[in-house]
Amino acid sequence: MDKPIIRQLLIDGKTAISEKIWLKSLKLFYKLYAKNHIKVITRAVINTTPLIKVKQLKQKRKRSQLREFPYIMNEKNWISLALKLFLSKTKKEKEIKMYQKLVTELVNVTKKSGGSIIKRKSLYEYAFLKKKYFFYRWF
């Protein structure tokens, strides 16, 4: 489970930096909570996995018109998109250090109150608004 997170944390293609950030965040997590980090990470990934995604299609006949339709994603893409949602929220905040942001976001997501949970809910709401174009795929 650690390897995909390290790959998503990459900054300018440097794996050593992302590994240091990940190890520091695990040490901080053990200091603060003293729980098994694997269970907490899997719970966080399960809480942030979006099952529905919105895709855009251009119409051939009418120019400059995009149609957006929701579709159910494959199981292969669930984990990668969940990690992207989880880590995108931590990369945007620049107030505190990265490993501290990872730990706080990890704990918030396991409690279902993090920023990535809000982002997932807004994605679901947007997908259900675009449900009128469901005839492209099964929904």
C-alpha cells in the first residue's frame, strides 16, 4: 500500500523526497495515535474512493458543444483516483509541513470529515446533475 502513495507524492520525479515525507508522516502518526497505520490508510482509501466519474465528449455535428455524462469506473482506477483526491488536498495547503498535512488529512478522512470527502460528494452531486445523458453508458 505504501508504493502507490509514494508514487503519488512525487515532487519533480524525486522518489527519495517522497519516501522521506511518507516516513516522517508515519512516525508522526505513531507518536500521536499509536494505531496500526495500514488499517487507517485502507479505511481512508475506502472512504475517498469515488465510484462515479464524469466524462466529456465533443459532438461531431455541433461545434463547441461538450456533453458531460457520468459513468461507473473500473475497479482498477478506484485506488489511483482515491489517492489523487486524498493527496491533492494536502498538496494545495502550504501553511504547515507536508508530513503534518498528511497525518491530519488521514485522520480527518477516516472520520469522514476531510477535504477529499467533500470533493467526492461534490463529484457525486455533479454526476447526478448530468444524469440526463446517461444513455451513453449504463448508469
